[in-house]
Amino acid sequence: MAATGSNQQKLDTSEIISDILCEFLEVAIHTILYIRDIYPAVIFDKRKKYNVPVQMSCHPQVNEYILSVLQSIKPLLKSDSIRSLALVIVDKMKHPMERFVFELQPLMTSCFKDDALLTHLESGLRAFLLKLNMCDAVLSTNPPDCSFNIVVYTKESDARQLECPESTNQGFPWITVDDSEAQIESGCILPLKSYTSDYLKMQLYVEERTNKEPQQS
């Protein structure tokens, strides 16, 4: 059965938007890991994205994990099944210290009309990176030996796709997490940036634990 022109345009649009989002999220995740000192600065290389200087990890295992996460969620981005993605920074006892939350709403009903609109979208993503680079100045220092997790919030009916790696053809294992592993108690929220266009609505905020003193397990 041949696809109609409108169906093909919608398919192309969802593919373009999911590609752009995955590319942006990759850079944003690397940026957060750098500005929040999760890894030594020596493992990062300076590059440019959307004409913004960014720091990208050159550590193979870190990069592979991030890429695997993004590849596994791409089908859900295309089908508008993801509500948000959070990078959760945890202390050595696995208590959440900070949550960088990207609320995502791709608008797959629209079709790209010209390159100017794509340029406008990339300009909006550029503003997110600029905000991320500045937020370090208003966040308190994290405890030593922090690590991070990536948590994806989906529509309930789509969560099974992530729990079954074969359904995304990526073989990347996802597990359901308890709120204690991903939610912050007694925290404050710092809005960073929101953006709305014909193709995408996105909001970014960081939630920070008020007391970052070492906690007991």
C-alpha cells in the first residue's frame, strides 16, 4: 500500500523532529555533566553546537550510555509518547541532589515548510544551551563522588516499550524506578527556559535539593 503525500509529510516531520531532539539532548546532557563537575574536566573536549561553545565527553563508556539512551527513546519521541526526560544527579548514597527536567511535546501534526522554520527551531535550542551554561552560577555545589541517571517519563500505556528492549530494536535495558531514586525531597525549582514553535513545545527547569549535606542510607 502506497503512503499518501500527507502521511509521508507527517512521517518526514516526525523523523526530522526526533532527530533534532536527540541531537540536542545529547549535547545538553554532556553540558550538564560538565558544568556540574560529574566527571573531571579533562575528559571533555570543547566544540560548537548551534554556534554555542559546548563541552562534550570523550569517555567511551559515558558516550555509549548516553547514545544508547537516546537511540532507545527515539521511537517514542517519534510517536509523541514521552512526557519528559530528567537527568538526575545523585550522591554516593544514591540520594537525588538535582534534577534537570526537559518537558517535551513534539507537534507532529505540522509539516516543515521551509528551511527558515528549521533555523528558527535551532535558534530556540541554542537558547536552551546558553541557559544551561549560565545556571551553574546559581546552583550550590554538589557533594563529592556524585553520579547520574537518566529517567524518562512516558505515557503509562507506552512504558512497556522501554521495559522490553526488543520493542525498540535497541536492546537497551530500562527499569522502573522508585520515587525515592528520582524525586527530590525538600527542594526548590529553578525555571531555565521554555520554547514554543509550530513543531515543538519544550520547557527546561532544574530542581535542587535544599540540603546537600551527606545523607545516611
